[in-house]
Amino acid sequence: MIRIAVDAMGGDHAPGPVVEGAVLAANELGVEVVLVGQKDLVERELKRHPSPVSPIHLVAASETIAMHESPSSTLRKKDSSIRVAFELLKRGEVQAVVGGGNSGAFMASGMFILGKLPHVERPAILVIVPSLGKGTVIIDAGANADCKPHHLVQFGMMGSIYAERALGIDRPRVGVLSNGEEQGKGIELTRVATEQLHSTALNCMGYVEGRDITNGRVDVVVCDGFTGNVTLKTMEGVASLIMSTLKDAFHASHLSRLGLLLSRKSLLQAYARLDYAEYGGAPLLGLNGVAIIAHGGSSPKAIKNAIRVAKETVSHDVNRNVIESLESFATVRGGGDNKFPRRVWSQIKSRIETFSEKPITEGEERETKGGGKV
């Protein structure tokens, strides 16, 4: 059974929603959850819920990192819940870490404790947003504000592997986010990155616009972290506006309320597709371990789904596929031309397609400093 550490103190309203989400995950997902946080507070929240189907363990951490604190706080606070969770992962006592709240501190802890996968220059945040297809991957969504073209090429490769392995998309279509589809559009970064992506065996569609993220034209959208984060926050705001406008419209009159009653089931299904809580957390790809960033305001359902994303990322062995890919050509800029050889990519694809997805077995239980077994 996969073990996942969850920062119980991470989030706007922690630990309540985090603990409830962990209980939901233990009941529904068949995973062991290790809650890391202040013992008294976490135990009090656990007592509010019946004993879960799968075990939930507690590892004590005396310190927390607030939303306003800088990422460097993780270096000073050696017993913070974020840091302790990553140390569990580094020691092999869990297979993944999930954390909300201070995303900067979460990323800094992951980099400091775990480091990067071999040959990865910049870990990137990957998010899945609703679209007319199976969902569209955006990478990077906030980890790297300033990028070079070869960083975007790496993002495209990692996003393509994730879309294929986790979403089941055959030969994912990869596009570079720009202000138009024409070749003359964009900036130097996007122009050079697009040229390099076209020289690879990735299924590169060239430039794509913001509307293509949701219309099903592309499966993976590549951009720098500044652009990706602004895009993501804009989409969240638009979705919220749509839901609020519809709510007001359906409560405008008795007739519209009747229409709401008659169409309630269909509307709930549509809302589920737009609800961020259904998509859980965002993998921090390129890190030497599975780390999932949850929204600071995550509801219990969102925490549960962030744990689901962690389980799926571990089960699909996404990180190993990234390693296999990058080891095939030493570095993304191998040979100095920033190109992925097509012959090499064919070998990578073959490995991906034949890779065995064996279930992860439990190791021996280990004693934690919180008194429980992990």
C-alpha cells in the first residue's frame, strides 16, 4: 500500500480540512496517510472522525510555516511540518508528499531536501485544467518566472510524459502559449523554444493561444511560470464568475428556480468539471521525489484529490520515465544544439510503452518520532 505524507498544518484553515481530507482518502483511495503536524491539534481533529478503513499515522512537528513567511523559513525552522514531511520522503518512509499553504516554502523544502532528478535544470509545476478532451496540462504554472528556451523544451517533455502516463493520452499534442498562432508572434523565448520543440519527436503543434487550453486543440501547454500562473489564476477567476452569474440567474424568479430544479443534475455534473477541488493538487515535476502542491484554500475534497494525484503519480512511475528519458541524451542541450534526437525519442517511447506498472509493495514499518509506525 502506498504511503503518502501530508502536511497537516499547510493551508488557510489547517488542520481541520486537511485532516478531514486525509480521512476521506484513507477511506476511498486505499492509501496509508501520514499526517505531519502539531500533535495535539492534529489528534483533536482526528477524534472528530470515525476510524478510517486504511491506517492514518501521525508524525509530530512542532513548527509551522505561515503563508506570509519567506521560502527561506524552511532553512531556519528545522522541525516545520513541511520539512519533516520531505525528510520522511527522503528516508523512504513514504512515497509522496502533499502540502498546501505556502507554495514557495513547499518548493524550497523539496529542492533543499530532495534535490532535482538527474539532468533536470528546473522543476516545474504541472496543473491539469478542464477542457473538451481529457483535460489540458499547463507547465510551468508558477515555479520559474524567468526561463530560457531549453527550460521550456524540458517542460514540454515532462508534460508530455505526464499526459501520456497519467491521463492516458497517446502521443500528446504539445503547444507553446503565445499571443497568436502565427510564426511572427510571441517573444524571443517562445520563438526559440518553439523551433527547438519542432526539432524533437514530440508532437509539437507550434504556438497556441489561451483559448486553445480549453477547446481540446492541445494536450500540453508549455510556458514560463509567470505566464502560466497568471493564466491559471485568470481561469479560476472566470470559472468563479460563471458559477456566480449562473447562481444569480437561477434565483432571479420563481420560473428560473423551477428551471434550476429541473436541470439540477446536469448542472451539478457541469460544475464538477469546473471545480478545482476535483482536480486535486499540482505535481512539482523534476523534483527527486513525488511532491504535490495543493491550493491553500483546499476543501477536504480537494485534499483527498491531491492525495489521489500523489497516488497516481507514484503508481504511473512518472519520475522514472523522466529519468529514463533524460539519461538517454545526457542533457537536454546535449551536443550544444538543444535538440532531442528523433532516434533517441523513439527508444524512450518504446520504454514508456513497455514499462511494467508493478504495484508498489510495503516495506518494513519504521518507528517515527511522533510515536507511530510508518
